[in-house]
Amino acid sequence: MTDSRFSHLDEQGNARMVDVGDKAATRRRAVARGAIVMKPETSAAITNNGLPKGDVLAVARIAGIQAAKKTSDLIPLCHPLMLTSVSVDLVVGDGVVNIEACVETTGATGVEMEALTACSVAALTLYDMCKAIDKTMEIGQIALWEKSGGRSGDFSR
């Protein structure tokens, strides 16, 4: 018998999409954060718009937003959701870009995976845009920081 805590598995242990049809639609919000560490010269080039590919932050922001909207295409058992809000904030520091993605919806299931996907793809886009000048960048620290709404209640790191 399967551990009942894994809602994406049936009684035989087979993967399945969770049935959320009987769950009430509630306001749901999730915030994910991550970072990409780089050489100080790379973060300076981002700040000064000194990269040949253009406005790195604008492209990463749009990529993160698009990724949130496509999460169910990327993560096999995620439900397609009508998102009501997606924001991706990027803060450049000395040798780092901190990323925060906030996703909201009113629905029967949460948006944690959408927030984590937005954060991850924004980081990957930063890597892609900057790799010509810095191949040593490291993406990491991606985690869920906040979640509200739904049966499981609120969460805050």
C-alpha cells in the first residue's frame, strides 16, 4: 500500500493527477526565492546594461512570467491554472542576482510549483544571457518562502 501523504500516487503506487474537482476555489498565493552567484564584474555588467544581449533583467523577468504560465506543460502532474498575477523581481548585488517570484490565483489548487518554476527559469535565463562573459555562475537557493490559501493552510519560511 502507498503512503497516503503522496497525493500524486494511487493505491497501487501509480502516478496520477490529483482530483481537485470537489475542492473549493480559494485565493492562493506562493512566493519562491533563489539566487544566481556570479563574478562581481558580471553583476556590474548587468547593472550597467553592458552585455551584448541587451537588457538581461527584462528578459529574465519575462522568461519567469512565461514559465509560470507554462508550468503544467513542464511538470507532468501539475494542473493547468488560470493565474491572476505573476511577478518576478530581480535585485542585483555585488556578485549576485537575487530572484523572487510571486504567483497568485483563485482556484482549487495552489501555485507553489508555478512560483518555483518562475524563479528557476528566470535564473536559467540570467545564466544564458551572461554565460559569454561568466561560465562560473551558480544557480541555487531556490525554495518556497511563502504560501497561502487552500486546505493545508499558510506556510512561511
